[in-house]
Amino acid sequence: MFHHKGPSLFELARQGLASTEHGYDLLAPKFDYTPFRTTDSVLAVVSVQLQEFAPFNSMLDICCGTGAAIQKLDTLCSHRMVGIDMSAGMLEVARANTQSATGNTYIQFVRGNALQMPFNSSFDLAVCFGAFGHILPQDSPRLIRQITGALKPGGKFVFVTSKMPPRWSRAYWFARVFNATMHLRNWIIKPPFIMYYLTFLLPAVRTLLEEQGLDVEVRHVFDTSLEQLRLVIATRKSQQ
């Protein structure tokens, strides 16, 4: 499950007892060697699917982590790419990871909260990968409002999600047990570490996106090993 250069069980436990922000500061140097990083195979599919809309003048990577999406999507963007994340440690690694980017795009990293972003109609493309578990369900509408506000009219918000797994499946019960453990942890220990599974799922997230005035397209484009995943392309209407 973990690369030999990845974190030890002790390091993971230490991270889990910290706040969300500090936990990722601790994990940052070894994050790319964990299964929590969005895989290159997923990002490659996204890149291929977005070719029909490219080039994008500007892109925002929300909760950018160590910069995996910026590294893999930089050829789609002609001018500016911005990554925002609350963890200073993750941003430090992202800066190092993107120093060798082959494109001519200007890359910038901003430390900030995805629920309170300092952008207004600034981007043609916004992406977010592997971070929705850090957003409480009650904050999902606020996140979508922030992303919609950061997009130019006609801009696209792109992400990968899935439907709720069957109730009899191992994945469903693993997620439920994990979530219960995290709720207990956050009740006992402060500050909380926000990380839950089964969030931002279809079809509910489609409804939330449409309520914010986005046109939503859902694509089933992943191979059999990732057949549960769906690519969502939500477009801000031109008149907004």
C-alpha cells in the first residue's frame, strides 16, 4: 500500500492526532509516496479529456497538495497556473516539484482556505483532486460558490468522483467505519482533523453544482480498473 519511502505507522498516527493543516505539514515530505496522492493514470485521463477545450489561458488547482495536477496538466495551459492549499508544507513540496515543468506557463502558489479564496472571475479552468474529504458536507455549497466565483464566465470546474458504493460492498463499510473513527477522534481531540470518505458524490453533487448555475456533464471515461470513477465537467454559464 505504501512505498518504502512513505510514512511509517508512527508518522501517520502523529499526523492523525494533529490538526488538518499541521497534519499535512508533517506528511508533506513523504506525501507523494502514499496512496493519498491522485495517481498519474487518473490525471492522464483527465488531461486527454480536456484536450478538446485547450488551451486554457489560466488554471486554478484547489487544494493543490504537492502539485501533481499542475505537473500533469501544464501543457493545457498557456499563461498562468495557480495552486492554493492551506498547508505550507505541501506548498513547499509543490514548488520544488514544479521547478522542472516543461511548459512556458507561469506557476504560482498561494496559501489559503478553499472556502475563502481571494479570486474573482479569474480562471478559465479550475480543478480539484483528492481533497473533497477535507470539506465537511455542510460546507460543500460554500465551496462550490467559491469555485464558481473564481471562474470566468464560460470557465470550467473539473474533478473526479464516483457514486455511493453498494451497501453490501467492502468499500462502503470500510468508509463507514473510517468515518465513525474520525468522528470519535474529532469529538475527543481538538483541533479536529477533517478527513472523511463518501463525500462530494454523484448524483447529489450534480444537484449542488446546478443549483449554483453550472452546466454539468458527467463522463464515464476511465478503464475497468477505475470503472467506478466519473469525470465531471461543470461550466459556468456565459451570462453569469
